[in-house]
Amino acid sequence: MSENIRVMIPEDEVDARINELGRIITEETKGDELHLICVLKGGAFFMCELAKRINKKVTLDFMSVSSYGAGTSSSGVVKIVKDLDEPLEGKDVLIVEDIIDSGRSLAYLVEILKSRNPGRLRICTLLDKPDRRVIPVNVDYVGFKIPDEFVVGYGLDYAQWYRNLPYIGVVEGVE
Ligand code: IMP
Ligand code: MG
């Protein structure tokens, strides 16, 4: 399955960085509790690994969004396919994302979540492609800044495949 995948960030480096992020987020969380929001499906692998490394009373919720419009570039208008189960009012909230590309979908999501009055709202992404940014987003924690290449693994897919790879790779011959 993985023969056309070039490794960009090997598993041990991803794991080491998630350990570090868990430690930093623990330190920078003032209260005892932290509410993690996973943006499905891509954020799921990263969120599970990160949550295990945060030394707080962690609660989890899941949200699924899809971009309106066809094609590979997102329009930035986000449709909520599955909404959160729990209210955010007063909570210390951390959005956990797989990757930030144009920033369009996240910027839109942040506006929706802010309107639910969380006590604090931070963003953590495993990967960031800063060269692709169209809408600025204030990201609090970034695992790795990467060049403009289409990546898979650790939750990221190509046509729904490769999410389960334990490293970040590039599918050779795509884009
Ligand atoms: P944007 O920041 O609104 O452009 O959209 C980001 C979303 O596009 C991410 O949450 C991913 O689902 C998807 N995406 C962007 N770049 C990649 C990539 O390199 N591999 C897989 N999915 C990607
Ligand atoms: Mg995503």
C-alpha cells in the first residue's frame, strides 16, 4: 500500500513533537480542565495521541465539516455535517486540526465556535503550510511547518486512503 509514498516526517519525529506539544499545552493551560475539539476525520489520529500527553482533565468532542463547492481548493464556506454534542460556554477549548492550508475553513470554524462563548479558544495543528495561506488564522501550536506538497498519513487522506499511516508522507505523482 505504501510503495509510492515518500516519507516526509518519520514516525519517531512525529511522536517526539507530539510529546513536546503535550507538555507545552499542559504548561500553558491555567485551569485543571481542557476541552479538545477534533475536526473529523483528519484530526482524529493527532487528537488521540495529543490527548494522551496532556496532563489535565481532558474532555473530547467531535465535529465534522465540509466545504461547499467542488474541487481541491476549499471555498471557505463551511457546512456543519456533524455538530458538537456539548456547549462551549466558559470552557477552555482547544481545536485540534490535522493541517492548515488556505486557512479558509478554519477561519470560518473559529467564528462559529467563538459565538458559543468559550472561556478561551486556542488552535493546535499538526501541520501548517504557511505558503498557501489566503486567510490569516492565529494558530497557537504548530507541530511542523511544511512546504507546499500534498501530504498523507496521521489522519490526512488522499481520496480517503492513507489516513492510517503512522508517519507523514507524500504521494508521488499527485499535484
Ligand atoms: P483550508 O485550510 O481551508 O484550505 O483547508 C484545509 C483542509 O484541506 C484540511 O483540513 C485538509 O482536510 C485538507 N488538506 C489541505 N492540504 C492537505 C494535504 O496536503 N493533504 C491532505 N489534506 C489536505
Ligand atoms: Mg481537516
